[in-house]
Amino acid sequence: MADGRRSAPGSVLLWAAALAVTLTAAAWQWWTDPTPPREGEVVISGTTVRYSFLRSGVVGEPLRVAIAAPADLSGTLRWRPHPGDEPFGGITMLHDGEELFGLLPPQPPGGQLEYSVVLAGPSGLTRIPEEGPVVMRYRGRVPRVLFLSHAVFIFLSMLIGVRAGLGALWTLPDTFFLSRVTLASITIGGMILGPIVQKFALDAFWASWPLGDEPIGTKTLVLWLAWVAAVVAVAATRDKTDRFARTLVVAAAAVTVVVFFLPPALHGR
């Protein structure tokens, strides 16, 4: 770390760098999101059949599995609880004139099922998806305002946290203030709003370590503890050039980047 600010990049440049990292992390989270439908197509007896299988359902509601298929095809919806090794159950799908469809049974919050469809046509049986069953998870409805508030504070904490870490490298005077703002953002977005979001979705305020295996809460806890350590070190000194405090800020910023670039790894892939 440098001891002076003479050669430090301009503040605008550092904010731009922090914004670039944050937007890249947001794009990565979207790209690795395990909940979008699994989509594809198969050719059966010369007919292209397209499908879009959901990987997330709403608690208390059956999940409709549908395929746009001609009337000469019949289908069986096969499913079983996940994880587990129970045999697959099957129900005959109905045709409404446009689609073959079947309903997966409702499950409690966090309940998971794995399912696939077997189509029967003139050329025989075809299982879709061909690569294996789809795993889906039932969640409660989260109010949009609550979820957006949670997301805004979480990504704001990354933006400010990365900027604080960059500032710590060049001993910029706003580093310690930004560290406190980062901790406040994580506390509100991750440690307060996060459990409330989880309560709506999974009917539990905390389903992560040490009470469960939901990874998002565990990653948030690691992130929060890293910034608590940094802010405690900051509060222990009035010297804005204190090397130990700045090192912890840089370390917390590094933890932030690592946590945000880890795949969501949510259940229900």
C-alpha cells in the first residue's frame, strides 16, 4: 500500500472502477441464476416440439407443466421429491387443443421436486429434457418492494465497499467513512431485509449456517463479519493512514468481490 495520496487516481476514476465491478457482479449473478426455466426442443416424428420447464413454483399452488405439442402425441409427467431416491410417480397429461399439460402437486416452502416428461408418438417414447429431470423449488411470494429494497442495499454495499477498498490502497481520506456506510448498507440489506425476504420465501428467517444449508445467508454473514472487523479497526484509530485499519478495509473489499462472484448456488437448479 502506498503511504501518500499524491499518486492516487482521481475519485471519479475509482468510483467508475467500483461501478464496473458491481455491474459485472450483477450480470454474473443474473447469468448464473438457477431459477430461469430450462428451455429446449426435440424433434418427434418430424415435428419440432419446444418446451420451457419452470424451476420455481409458488407455495400453495400446483405447478403447471405444459408443452406445445400436436394432438397425436400423448405424454406422462413423471416426478418425485428431491433430494431422495423414491421411485418416480407418473400422471397422464391432458391436451387442451394447443398444449399437453400436467400439474405438479403443491409443496411446503422450500419443498423441491424433480420432474420430466415422457412423450409417446408414432416413433416411440421420448423423454424430455433428454439430459435428465428438472429440479424445482416452491417459494412463497415476496413483495416486490421488499425484494427490490433488499437488492438495492446489497448491491449498494458492494459499490461503496469496493470503492472503500480502492481508497484504502491510496490512503484516501474518505475511506473510513465509506467503510461505515458499507457496513450500514449490508446490515440493512443483508442482515435485516434479507431474513424478512427469506421468511416470505421459505417461511424461515434464517435457513443458513448454523441452522440450515441455504448458501445466500451464509455468504451474507461472512460479508457482514468482514466489514464489522474492518469498521471496528477503523473505530479504534483516529489516524486515517493507519496501515492495519486500511489493510482490513482492503481485505473486506476483497471478500465482497469474492462473495458476489460466487454462483448463487441456490437449491432448485
